[in-house]
Amino acid sequence: MNFGFKTAAVLLPALATAFAGGGAHAGEAHADGSVADGRVLYTQYCATCHGITGNGYVADNAPSLRSPTFLASVTDAFLEAAILRGRPGTAMGAYARETGGPIGPAEATAVIAFLREGGPPRVDLSQRASAGDATRGQIVYENLCRRCHGSKTQRVSAIHLANPVLLETASDAFLRHAIEVGRPPTSMVPWQGALSPAQIEDVVAYLRSMASPAPSLPAAVAVPRRGPIVINPKGRPPTFVLKEGLYVPVDQVKTALDKKRRLVIADARAPADWSNLHITGAISTPYYDPKTLDDIPNDGTWVLAYCACPHHVSGEVVEELRKRGYKHTAVIDEGIFAWQQKGYPVVMAPGSAAPPPAPPPL
């Protein structure tokens, strides 16, 4: 199996130790999921943001996948949707093979089995729908939740609760339980006792009111890629002033494009994310597949990589390019969503909804 830009020999022993524990999750069987296969897949695709131990917050505030209250209450269907469909408008890409990604349902099941290994038993959640009042819930949310979870149009430091796929796949019981018991050991504290049961119901109702239709997933990206790799192939080279020798601000990149400078822009995210939204002229070079870099000319042309993290997996792409001897490489500092927020040119999938929420402040 291709391990992309990560070194499996280094990460796998650490993962084996970090996730050592008891048997399979008590609440759900995983006859189709191999924990060993799931460990390899997690290392390749998930550890870069969620961390080798699964505790999260390595990049773009990727949440903990090891919080016991999360594992005890989350369903396999919720986890599979998160893996295959992603979280549109965030750094969590859609990894489904049918959209150009690297895995299918069987691999997702293996990753879930790996996450479940040694986890807590399932809690029996009451599946009653919320009877709360969204107007009252908004007041509580604005006072206590927004500073971490953001608004419908602005992401902050914690999970963006207005995400359409999250709200489509999360039950009221799951949301209620998360508010009540929190997500130890993260900063999400339990609110049971601090909030009355009625207030918790109101918050759940407000979260429901923020739901919007989830965008449809695009068809798989064709490989090998179509269209030119180099933007403005007859143009002069740009002049960039890099921060820390690595990062180029989006404003400098926009100026270079306006002046018709010669460069390559590489999108380090999963192909489905590139299909939904990318900088005009950018090519798809998923961080987990170094073969997608093979046809980028190594002739001194500037190669700029970006992602949504805003520069974690794009940093892996640039690191790989520099190992190969590319002399002029940089990470687009603020990432794709900051680029879009400034109104700079992007390509969006036909029928795309409103622009995604603003990224967390750097």
C-alpha cells in the first residue's frame, strides 16, 4: 500500500501502543472491518490532522476521535458518513472512492473498527426528538457556545456545528448527549447541571435550525489530470517574499496571477474537495498520493501548494517537492477558504450553494 508522505514504519508502532486495549467495541460488531487494516488506513489518511493517537487538534482543529463520550455515543453510520462524505467547507475532505478519493465503504469500516478497538461500551440514548425552542436556544448558544463553535458563517476553534453533513447524520439524542456529558479530555466541558434540561433542549433545537442541504458529491476526478499544469507558461517568474522561508501570502499569489507570472498551484486536499472548490488553474495533488507530483516540471518554476488546514497537508506536499530537489516551492499561507473570502478567482462545482463559512482566524 502506498503510504503517501508519511512513514508507516515510524507511525505504526506508536499507533499500536497508543490504541492498545481491550476487545472490539461492545455495542457494534465489525465482522467486515479489520483492525489491522484500519490502523494502516488511519495512519495514511487521518493521523496527519487527528494525530497518531487520535486525540485531535494537530491541524485545523480536527476533533478528538478518542474521547470516551464520543465513542460511546457515536454510530458507525455517522462515522462512515464523516469519512466518505467529509465535512464540506472545512479541512475534513470527502475520501470516498466514487468521488476520486482513496477508499470505499469496506475501508471506512476498517477505520471504524480500529477506532472502536478498546473503546467504551455503547450508551443507550433516548431517540426522542428535541422539544426545545430554537429562539431561546440561540440566546444560550450565543452566550456559551459561539466563541468555540462559531456561527453558520464563521468557523472558530471547535467543531463547526452548523456543518450540513454533521447535522444531517447526527441525531437529536447524539447532540443532546454531547452537550450533557462534554468531550473529555478536550475543552468541551459537560453542561449538565450548568444548564437546565429545558435549556439543553433549546440548544439542540437551535442547532437543528441551522441545518441546510448538504452539497452533492462530485464525480471522480479523472487521472491522469486534464488541462495544463503550468499557469501562464510563457510568463516571467514571480517574485515572492516568503514568511519563515516557507509561506507566501495569498495577496502575493493574486498579484502574481494578475501579472501573468509563470507558476504551478497544487491543491493538496482530497480530489472531491478540489472538484467542489479550487483556486482557478490549480491542479489536484492529494497529500496522500505523491505520484500526483510526478508530472510537475522541475525546471525552476514556482510550485505553490495550498489546503484548508490552512497549511498542514500542503506543507507535506511542499516538503516532498523539496526532497525531490524543486528549488522554488511555497505554501499558500492562509489556505483556500481565506482566498475565497477575499473574492479571489475560484472554480466551484455547478450548482454549489453559498460560499463555505469563513475559516478560523489564524
